[in-house]
Amino acid sequence: MNFLKKFLKWFVITLAAIIILMYIFDVDYLLRAVRTIYFRGYTTAFLNDYTHFPNREIKKGVAQPWALAKDYNSVPATQELNKTHKELQTVAYLIIKNDSIWHESYFDGYGKDSKSNSFSMAKSVISAALGKAIMEGKIKSLDQKVTDFFPELKGQYAKEVTVGDLSSMASGLSWDEKYYSPLSIVTRAYFDNDLKKVILGLDIKEKPGQTFKYLSGSTQLLAMCIEKATGEYVSDYVSKNFWQPMGAENEALWQLDHNDDGIEKAYCCIASNARDFARFGKLYNQGGKWNGQQLLDSTFVAKSITPRFPDSPQYGYGFWLHNINGKQLFYMRGHLGQFVIVIPKDNVIIVRLGHIKGLQTETDPHSNDLYVYVNEAYKMLEKRK
């Protein structure tokens, strides 16, 4: 009994000491990480982790449901596609042809209205918000300096970086993308309760506008500029300018760093469903127009889905770019294999949401599951009567 008392006493003392040290060394965000992620058996963010964070609602307006094709779900998924769904734990897979849902599958208890984390697909949404702010004259152009909004920005090249550099991943920001390291800046950003302080504590350490380097912090800083320029939370700005006019069927949620007046984790973390995420693919496929209304300037849209740098043909402004079997495509992409893929030539949109992303190597910036989702969709479309 005495041994147990001593053990508990020293356990409490040790635990308290660890917590105190975490605050001293400014890594107390790990307490939130342990509580929300690691104690639940995960090593990184997961699909429904939004339920463990404060959120701000992206309000819907009058719903505009997708049309269903006459031969909706008439062609079953291919064997290879089903195998990939099982291995990578897909929760939603849609093929939209000529603005009508042609194929739709859900798994693991998910359905058409189920919310799941967008992860970095949100970067495309933030880039759209940038385009809208430019269209409204609230941001001058892609060339407007970030220091116009945050003069306190630090680093040798702080005065040179533009909002366009942030959107095209050419910011020179001191950041790393080590999702599975608890001590990385991206992990701190995900769990810290003062995200603005985290971002403004970083330096613009490399000359911006020179080359592509994917950094989530760039999008977060961009969202902060948009909030400053518009005087609105990005959730409200996206709701007013996109979610509502595009007729989203469900409200969405955007994770915050803290309650009430917190800011959105804008580089990630919109909780919504496959059908509503697909609307951004349709908007860009239509040159920024929706039901006859020009929501985004067509020139901005065209620029967004064109490579900024010749040596980095995989990225434009907020969108990934590729050519598969001679078909040009652009797509939104998230951490665990979230995709909204658009093939303009054939007016096809493919959406995939799930728990696991395919293999991505240093020689190919596109994960191998992307090819499966596109190629197998076309094999199914070929069987249309």
C-alpha cells in the first residue's frame, strides 16, 4: 500500500514537472495534441477531428442540389477502384459528368451529407477568396505586398513577399511540412491556440517569387491578409461569396485556433462533404461563373490553373496541375488523399475523400492513388450506354 502511495506521489510530481517544462520551453501545444490526437490512437490529424476543436460555421443559403444523371450509378466501380477504396479506406467517391452526378459511392458509415476534414483542399478555397478580394478591389492585385497588411512581418525579405507569392507557394517563409513530427511548425500551427502569433513569429528567410516550395504557413498568412483586407472572418467571406451563391446543400465548419474570436486554420480544416466540395471544381471549370453570375474573374481563374514557374508545372495559384494520359487536369488536394479533380476537356469532376493517401515519392509530386481515381473513372465512363 505504501509502495502504491509513493508511486502515485512521484507519478503526479513527474507529470506536473513535465507539464511545467512544456510551458517553460513553449511546447505546451503538445498537451492539446496528446488530448485530441495521440491519445485517440492517431499519429496525425484525422477525418472527424473537427469535433475536438472549436469551429466557425460557413453558412449555406438556398440549396442548389446536383442533378443526377439518367444513368446514375448504372456502372459499378472497377475491381482496381474497389481494391484501392478498401486499401486506402475511402469514405466518398464521386464522378460528375456534364454537371450531373453519374457515380456516387460512400463507405465506413459516411453519406452524402457527412462532414469530414478537407485538410489542404482548403488552400484552394483561400486562393478563391483572394481572387474575390482582388475582384472587389479590397486587395490591389497579386503583386500587393504582405507588409501592407502586416508591417511587422519579419525576415530579410519580408518587404518583398506578395500575396501572389503566398498563393503560388513561393513565399520564402521559414516553415516545414513534417506532418508526423510533434515538434514541427506545422504541428504547432495545428494545435496552438494563438495561430496568428505563430505565423508572425516566422521569418521570410528566402527571396520570394523565385520558385515553388509547398508551405502551409504561406496559406495561413494569406488568409490573415484577406481577413485584414475585407474586415471579415474568412468563413463569413467564403460563405457570402461562394458557399451561398453556389448553393451548397449543407453548412460547413472551419476549425479555429481558439473559441469565439479565434482565426480559421485556413491552410486546412473545412469540414464538409463530397458534393459541396465539388462545387469549387465546377466553379473553376466554368471560368469563375455560376448560374450566369461571375463569382470570380475569369482571368484570375485561368491564371490559377496555369503553372507560375516553368520548372514547377505541378502548381498554379492554390491548385495542383497534371496531365494524365494526355488529359490536362487541375485539382484540390488534402493530406489524407482528399481530391477534387477537374478534367475540363471532358467536363468531368472526380471527388475522393478518405482516411489514407496513396504513395508519394520524391520523383513524382502526385501520389499514385490520383492516377487510380482518374484512370478507373474513365474505364467506367467508357461503359456508358
